[in-house]
Amino acid sequence: MHFRHQQFIDSIHSKTKLSVTFYGKEDGKERTRVCAPMDFGPSRRAKDQSDRYHLWDYDSTARTHTLNLLPEQIARIEVLDEKFDPAEFVTWDTRKSTWFVDRNWGIYS
């Protein structure tokens, strides 16, 4: 886990955006993105089932805005003074694909 893990979890509960600085897997370059914390746990799509930080990347120019980072990829996590609405990115049935971290996001829980 990242040493700011509890801030990440608290931001899930308070629905607060984060500034996340991380190292890209491909080139190792440092990047900073404004994100919504989505979950912490293994990726359902990856072969490597290590726990990782799942984020919604508001700054992404890619088709998909999800960012899945291993703890060692993260340089910094800063809590911002801006809230997010889970309706912005939760498009799946969370009863069928449940969260690893419990939360009270109403119909998006």
C-alpha cells in the first residue's frame, strides 16, 4: 500500500477528488492527474492480481478514463477541495461487479 492509502480510502467515502502523481509504466515519466478514487484491490482484467489503486482520470485523452496504478507507481497523492459525483463514471451494475472497498454511494454502491 501507498503511505497515503488512508487518504485515498477517506476520499472514496467523502467523494473528494485527488491529485495523483505517478510514474508511467511505459516510459517511467512522472505524470500528475486530477482523479476520482474508485477502488483499491486487484484488477479483474489483469493477469497480475496485485492490489492496485483504481481511479477515474479526468485529464485523460484516451477513450477510457480509468487509471489502475500499483502502489509503487504512485509518487504523491493530494486531496483536493473538489467533490465528484459517482454518476460521472459508474456505468456498470455494481451489484454484479462489486467494489472491494465498502462505501455509501447510494445506487452506485
